[in-house]
Amino acid sequence: MTVTIDVESPLTDEVRTLIAELNTVLLALSPPEACYNLTVEEMADPTVTVWIARDGDAAIGCGALKRHSDTVGEVKRMFTRPAWQGQGVGRSVLDKILETAEREELKTLVLETGDQHPAAWAIYEKAGFTRCGPVLDYPDSPYSVFYQKQLRAA
């Protein structure tokens, strides 16, 4: 397996399919009102950077950085297709997000994930994120787990 991770447009058919698969997975784990998904159109906003992991030509995973201000960014749309899970793809995508946030001198990264995602929790915690209360404008929900990480720029 030779995985590459690059910034790509979310508006391609292949990335739309990947995001649709992610949405299907999330809706199987949480009620629709507890899924705070960016659409691919929202992911194309200039405040968002999207990374796509590929094994050869196949899109196998993704993640995004949404900037909320000059100091706060949010990790969004993290996903690895099941056949590639457990092989470090998600962590590699997260590393790209962290490198970019550091380079842009963001002070804090936050994220919201579901209450049924222990593999994601492990990736975030190994990367230095700590659990916290609700972030940004997310409601406090039994279906959500929140994380934050202070960056070196802080």
C-alpha cells in the first residue's frame, strides 16, 4: 500500500462518493439531528482545506480543516474507508491538518465527534487532543464528544 495525501477539491464525483459513504456511516451511528456535517459545497469554501488520502488512484480517506477565525480551527470530515482502517491513514490525514494549523499559527484546534467512535477518539488523543465541553456553537448533546488541542502558536 502506497498512500498519498494531498489537498483536493471536494467537488469531484469521486470525493462526493467518499463523503456520501461517510455520511451513511455517521447516520447509522447517530440520529440526523446529531450529525453536524459539512456538505461538499460547504467544504469547497475558501475557509476549508480538504485532504484526500489515496492508495494509488483510489480515494480511501479524507479530513478537513475549517478556519473559524485567525486563531481557531476545526477538524472536520475525518474518515477512512473500512478496508484501510487501522493502517494509519486517519492519523496521517490528521497530521496534515495539524501541520497546516501550526504553519498558519492557529492557536487552538477543536472538533466534535460522535459518542460511538472509539477508534477516532484514540487517534485524537494520541495526537494530543483532550476532551472538553461543547465547542464553537455545537449544542451539548449525549451523542457528541468534544476535543481541543492548544497549538505551539498559543
